[in-house]
Amino acid sequence: MSEWKIRFGTAGTSDSFAAQGGKTSLDIPEYTAKMGLNAFEYQCGHGVRLGLDKAAKMAALAAPKDILFSVHAPYYISMSSLEEDKRLNSVNYLLQSAAVCRALGGQRVIFHSGSCGKQSREAALEKALDTLRRAQTALDEAGFSDITLCPETMGKIGQLGTLDEVLELCKVDERITPCIDFGHLNARTLGGIASKADYAAILHKVEAALGGARAKRFHVHFSRIEYSAGGEKRHWTFAETQFGPEPQPLMELLAERDLEPVIICESAGTQAEDACTMQRLYGEAASRKR
């Protein structure tokens, strides 16, 4: 794997994967490279079901193509649950995800922190902070200290995962790196990302809170998302321009500031094509800067 750089890839496979003949996970590296992308986020949202042997085969196929894997941990992780069993199970799910990530040759495990439920946001965050401390300790003790945990900003207002809450979680350990889902942030703020300045304010907040490598090489999820009064409703494609946020201002800022995140597109079925669009927009902005 080459030195760190900005990367573009997909969450799971696009519709065009099967259309182009892709059948199994072992076909993912070739498809990703053929699309001109160099990152892939393996989805374990409904459980960690990828065998370690198969993951290692995928890693062997991806390495010569310079494709970096990450893993999305199960959606049912709840670090803020009122039930201690659920919080402890969440640690186990992160351990399982870390094992798959290691086998894939990846570095990052992305996860949802949970919801607030019937408790205050402050109480939910305190529980999540405690669970994350336990999770980081568990990973270190299990030999996964090189795997980076990435709490994600969330799209529904009732979920734990405002930008401030995610940055607070990142302070548990200097390795923990934010997954900034700009579509989620736009949805939970009911359209709060409407300009380049809005993106700049987010990047500034990350820099002020974390600084260093984590502010330069954070993780990104991006898609256009429909929202209602409660926040996130549905992911769309870049073609549905009635839904925000717009990718171009962010790509311009990343180029202007020499930031190097891993950018994972979560469009509904056109992840690869839309990731290519972001890559093109970034390239155009970077060439203007030179």
C-alpha cells in the first residue's frame, strides 16, 4: 500500500457491479479498480458474516491494485443503551469487525454510537463514552491496537451523533478518528449545509477539536439524503439534485486545504459512479490550485 493520500470509494457495491458480471466479494477489488477507485467499505451492518479466510483472499487481490478497505460495523451497536448487556455486546461487535478489518488489510472500523432513547443526550453520551473506553481497551488487549475506531455523525435527530458528540467521543483516545457523514449532518440540521462556508465551519470545528492527522485524514461518508422533521429519511443519488448537500464545495475545500480523508460514497445504487464524480471534482479543484 502506498503512502497515505486522499481516497475515493464506495459503501458496498453499486448496481453496476452485478451488471458488469460481479458475483462474489472476490470480484470487488477488480471492479473497484476498473471504476478508477481505490477504497471500499465492506458493509457488516446486519452482522459480521465475512469469513476471515475470504477476507484475506480479498486483501491479496486488492493489495496490487492499491485498494484500501474499511469496515462498517453492525447497525445494532448501541454504546448508549440503558441495558448494560447491549453496551457490552457492542464491544464484542467491534472486536468482530476489527478482526475482519485486519484480515482485509484495512485500518478503520466505522460504527454508529446509538440513540438517546428515553434518556437525555448528556446521559446517552456519558454511556457511549464509557463503552468506547471499554471497546478501545478490548481492542488493544486483543491485539488490534492498529485498528482505528471511527464514530459516525448520524442523520436522525434522536440519534447520538451530532458533530460535537462525535468529536467528544474521539477524545477518548488519540487514535479514534471521526467519520463525518455530510449527508447525515445536512439531514439532522434540516438543510444546514447550504454553502461552502457551511462545510468550512465543519472542517474548522474538527481541526479545533482534534488537530493533527485526525483533522487531515478523517473518514468521510457522502450522499444526497432526503430528510423530514426528524432528520434523515432516505439516501438518493447525485442525479436527484433536489436533495442536498452538494459535493462540489466540499471537494474544493479538501483540495484547497490539502486534506486527505478517505471518502466513501453512500448513494443509493450509484455509489461507484458518484464516487467517480467526486474524484473528478476534487481533481479539477486540485489542478486549479497548482
